[in-house]
Amino acid sequence: MLSLCKAAPDGSLTRLLPLWCLIVGSCTFVVEGEYPYDVASNSLTNGGGAAGRGVCVSDTWWEHDLDEESVLMDPGMDCIACHEGDEGPRLTIAGTVYSAYDEPDLCYGIPDAIVEVTGADGRVFTLPTNGSGNFFMEAGAPLTLPYTVKVVGPSGAENPMITAVSDTNCARCHTAGGVDGAPGRVVAF
């Protein structure tokens, strides 16, 4: 269960919320003028890590020399743009699932999560994440736009996207800092 709590601008409720979050499940709250605070990792998310940079939670980085042209390649990067430029198979939808909104490019994400994509026609596509957290659907899949997305983490916790979208390039908005209203990375709990 994800709760959205509101803390005082000075952050004075931060000492009380961890206990509350243990009772109700996971919890994220917003301090006025700050990024969302994730109680589980005890850090600001969406760009608020050490010196404003994300921390690679998996502590595993993609190594170009080891995984070149692999499905594990370039976690967090713009898969669609690269694959449109004669670099591998064309993709309909692609991205990387992480455990924090601000994780940096090339950091491995969460394996064994499910990205459930539902087209406007109701057809559901189940896309598992691989060892680096990447997920993708090759071109030609009959995805009807706009679509909705729900990420199911390895624990079974669900994280639905709030709005339907027509852009199939997840990394365009789901960057470490988030753009166009995205909170940051695609995240599983």
C-alpha cells in the first residue's frame, strides 16, 4: 500500500512517519518545496540524493564491453531512439524499472517485475523486466493508443501510472529527474 502523506515545510514530521509507515505499509511524503521523501530508503527521491545525484540501489552498472548488443544493455537510457537509428530491432515500447525515482542512467534496475500495458482497446500486454530491469515490446505488436501502465514489483505491490499516454518511449519522460510531469524513473515497490 502506498500512502501520500504531507509533512510540515521544516520536515518536523519526518521522525513520526516511519512508525506510521510500518503500520500501514510503505509511505512516501512531500516536504513543501522539496522532492518526495522515501521513508524506506531514508532519502529524498527524484534528484534529491547525495549532491543531487541518484544512488545506484542495485550497485550494479552496465558495462559496455561485457553486454554490448544485449537485452541487458543501457538501463535507463532511451531505448526507442537508439533502436530507431538502425541499432537493433525496432521497439514499440521500452524502458527500465527501478526501485527509486532518481536512479542514474546505466544503473541496473529491478529484475522480475512486470510492466502491464493495457491498450485503448482493452488488450493487455505483460512485459517482464530482465536482469538489468529493462522491459520492451518489439515493433509490430498491436498496441492501441492511448495506453495505461501498471508496474507489479517482485513483491506483488502494484504501482499504476495515473494517466493514459500515447508516447511509447518511457525513457523520454521517466528520467532520473523526470520531465513532462513524470516523478522520475518507472518504479516498482
